[in-house]
Amino acid sequence: MSHGMTGHDASDAPTRVASEAYEDRLPQAYVELLTLLEDMDVYVHQITQHWPKVERHGLAADVRAQMTVLHRLVAVAWKRRSKAGALFDLDVEVHVLKTLIRKAYRLGYINAHRMEVWSRHAAELGRRVGAWLRHESAKTKGSGL
């Protein structure tokens, strides 16, 4: 019986191709926002692993949960016909993430360099969400709604 990598790779190929084809149909700005969010999520997991054990179920869990909220709200904003409400909620949650970053720094869980890198990620995410919100607002005003 041969259950080697060949059989496993063949079953994964259609999924990867379908995923890549799906991403090809998405607007570039949305794909870039998702990529930025995913990169920040990886960074969050990397740095929270080094926090004190007592915080793994406290602030670290809150920060990781906040990243999940951001992922969910990006998807909601993308899927909704009327995007303004979801984008406003997303903007608020980015603000909450920024406060959690500052709290982690003030508690000494991250150093100044990590604070700067993480804050840059969050600021870029905020800029992209703000641009999307302005774009949607302009579309709504232009349509006479």
C-alpha cells in the first residue's frame, strides 16, 4: 500500500488552485489588506509567545482574540452590501488593538522596537480601513442615497 506524499499532494492541488483563482478575482486593495492583517497576526503570535506565562490567558489572549475580531470584520465588510457600518466597527476595533499594544508596552511585555514595528502595522491597517471607509462614503454620496 502506497500512501506517500504523491497522493496527498494531488488532493491538495485543486484546493490551492481554487484558492489562487478566487484571490485573482478579488480587488488588489482587498487582497493587500488581508495580507497585511495576516502578517500582523503572525507577528502577534510570535511576540505573545514570549510574554510571561501568567499573561498567556490574559492580555496575550485578548490581543489574539482582537486579531480574530479584525479578520471577522474585514470579511463582514467585504461581504456586506452596505459596508459603512462594518467598516466603522472595523475602525473602532483597530483603535482597540492600538490600545492593547500600548498596554503591552507599558506593562513591559514588548520593548520599544517591537512597539514601533507593531504600531506601524496597526497604523497601516488603520490607514487602509480609513481609505476603504472614505471610498464607500464617496460611493454612497455619489449614488444619492
